[in-house]
Amino acid sequence: MTIYSLYIYDRHCACVYYQDWHRTKQPKRAGEGGILNAVSQAVSPLTPDGAAPTPSAFTSPRNTLSSTTGLVVAIGEDPPVQDPVEHARSSTLPFDEEAKLVYGVILSLRNMVKKLSGRDEQFTSYRTSTYRLHLYETVSGYKFVMLSDAATEGLRFVLRQIYNGPFLDFVVRNPLVPMDSQVQGIDNDYFRASIDRLIRGLSVFN
Amino acid sequence: MQPAPANALSTLADPPTRMVDGAVMDYFLIEAVNALRVSSAVAAARAKKIERDMAEAGLLPPPPPAKQQNPRDSTSSTTGKIMGSVEEEESIRSRLEAIGMHVGGNFAERLCRDRSLFSDSLDAIKFVCKELWVSCWDKQVDNLRTNHRGVYVLQDNAFKPIARISSWEGRQEALRRAKLYVALPAGIIRGALSRIGFHGTVVPEITTLPQCTFQIKLPKNT
């Protein structure tokens, strides 16, 4: 029982935040202009002079699976799971395409559910043989998407906790994070650290 | 049965006045800084335009010719940019402090309603550290130092207005930008002190987030 990754999308359909805990293959960096500025240190495009973006002060102590250059391959992973998105292509997708793919999936499923059952039904999660995707959507248009292993139930509650806790505290009430901007994401130190603490404190995490 | 301790009862009977809603204050400060930034830019642009118009009409001596931006001379262009933004920051900061002074004065009126006159400046500073801090930021000051000659240093280890400031660009950048958000609290302190009769200056300083110190200089004759 474990949690793979978290994506946050805003109401402009752009990915504004990404964090992962277990991935078989590291995400490939997005191309120039592919994703917004402050989404995640690990997947931002490299600056033109070739240097990696300045590493954030937060590095999780037990995170052996990713470094700031994103080149470490996962080792010691329990049941060998393929990240679901990787199945689509044989080579790794750059991150911006991967984010768009995930967004497309949830948008289509959401629209289909609304058409089938009426406006009161909400798409919450879907499960395949290897993973499960949970969606929590806020009234303001923010979509929290979490990927976990197939056996985990009910992570919608966790997503709601993330919204009520770290998101409200360190994104909404943080003067330095532009909320509805179309050019910048919402990544920052405190937010990343508090989400990490919350997720690692869950009983379903490993 | 043991009687409940006296101060617990008295806090129940007479709860400290909470003047500020924390969440509303955060949102207000965010919007206020953005609005003031835009307003200062407009005011500065307007002043420059008036200067230029007057210079063209011959009323003012023409402004000194702007330094030719030598594309290969990187130092002069960066200092020019930095000076411009420092001036802007300074004007936003002084406006925030002025707003804070009005607010602080009125807070002091409300909070001092039932108490006796202040005996000396140390008494006034203690009032600030306890009652003003509790009513605005829900805690007391963590450390007070003085040189007994009119200079007081108040230290708060987890100052509420800057407790959530965190930037994608790292700690240094967050620290630099946080300086603007303590201008309003500094104004509140200064306004409260000046309304109760102690006119001085308050200088905020942030060494590490979220720790903040305020250096208060009061005149020596009290």
C-alpha cells in the first residue's frame, strides 16, 4: 500500500504542482516553455547555460529515489510496478506531456460521468490492475490528482486534507505565491515539506 | 476541592481583546502590497512625466542626460535597475507604515480604555509586548532587551505575518521579499506608542524567517 505521486492543476488547465514518492522511472524534464515556472525542481527545464535550477532547501531525508538532477533510478522497489503513463510510449515522456496526458484523462472521465448521470455525480477515482487514480476537485477549479497502488481505498479524504491544510496555509495565505497566475506554479519550500510530512504520516504509506 | 488558579479564572472572566482576524489580515496584506506596488509605479510614472513636460516647456532645467546604456557595461545598467526598485520598495514601505500608524493609534485607544496612565517608557513597552501583541498576533513577545537609555529590542521567534512566507526561489529570496510585509506591523507598534505619548521610531529586522526583531528608539527624557 503506497502512494506514487501527486499532481495539482488549476482552473486554467495547467499543471501548477508536482510531487512524487515512488516512481520506477524518473520523470523526464520538460522542454523549454513546456511547463510553468514553479512546478517542481525535479522536472523544470534546464536553464540555457546548462545548469540545473537551484535546488530547493528541502530534501526529504529518506528520499532515495530522486535527486535534484532527477537521474537516480528507483531501486529496491517492492512489486515491480510500471508507472502507468509509461505504458503509453516505449520511451519516457517529457514531464509536460505526461501532465497533459493525466489532465486529459481526468477531464474526459469527468465529462463522461456528468453526461451519463447528471450534474450531481462526481468522478472520484478509477482503478487499473497496477494503480489507482484519485481526483478531488475544489469549487475554485483546483484539481488534486493522486496516483497510488491498486489496493488503496479512499484517498479522496487525504486529498481533502491536503487542500485544507498545506494548501490553505502555504499557498493561499502565502504572499509570495501568485494564486491565479498563468505563468507561475505554486511550488515552495514550506508547502512541499508539509505535504511530505502529511503523506509520510499516513498509515497507507508503505 | 481545589480552587481554580486565579489567573485562569480571570482570563475566563475577562478575555483579552482580540482585535485582528489572522486570516483576514493575511489576505488583506497580500492585496494591499500588490495594490500599493501598482499605485506607486503609477505615481512615479506620473511624476516623471510631469518633470519631462516641465523640462520641455523650459520651466525646469533639463534633467541630466541619462547615462548612455553601454551594452557591454553590465554594472551601470544593473545598478540603475536596482536603484529604481529600491526607491519603489521604499515608497511602498513608507505607505504601509503610515497605514499601520493610523491603525496602531486606534488600537491603543481601544486597548487602554480601562487602564491607568503609563508611568514610564518601560511600562509602555511592556504594554506593547503583552497586550498589543496578544490582541494583534495572539501571542506575547518572546524576548525584550533594553539598554535603559531609550533603545528597546523586541524579539518574536515566530512572527505571525511572516510565518507563511516561502518562495520557490529559495530562502534568500523569501527573506528579501518578507521585509515589505513587516512594515505594517512596525507601523502599528509605532502608532500605538505615539498615541499613548511616546514618539519614537520602530525599525523591523528579519534575520531568519520566521524570527523578527523590532528595534524601538524612544526619546530619553521619560
